[in-house]
Amino acid sequence: MSTVLSVLIIILQLFVFVLLARVILEMVQSFSRSWRPTGFVLVIAEIVYTITDPPLSFLRRFIKPVRLGSIALDLSVLVLFFGVYILIALLGSFA
């Protein structure tokens, strides 16, 4: 059982890194509107978005963006980070 929990923890930690890559990709796109990934970066971006889109779109149904004047702050990524870290901590206490 300990091995299964350890594997789940590793998978969740890898998901956190993929989620961090998505945040970086979105920040680059927001600062440089004309930037579009090409070549190898496009393949990596597609993988990152494919992995992170389902949980984020699920959370976005319930967590609406916070309006701060003319911008909207999406808190679903932050909630997902906290949720995954709490899940890692819970699994770590059982392992």
C-alpha cells in the first residue's frame, strides 16, 4: 500500500510541475501578445494544456474570475495548486 501511495504522490508532484509550466506559458502569452509557440515548444505547450485543461475547466465552472478594475484574476489555478498540495500532504501522512 505504501508503494501505491508513493507513486500517487510522485504523479501529483509531476502534475504540480506541469501546472507551473502552464502558468509560465500563460504569463508569457499575456506579456507578449504576438508570441505563439512553434516547433518543440508547441508540442510541450499542447501536452501541458491537454493535461491541465480538464481540472481547471471543472474548477472554473464554480470559481469565477475576480474583477479588479479592467482586469480579471483567475483564481482557479491557485485553488488547484492548494488542493493538489493538500492531497500530497494527506497521502504523505498515510504512506
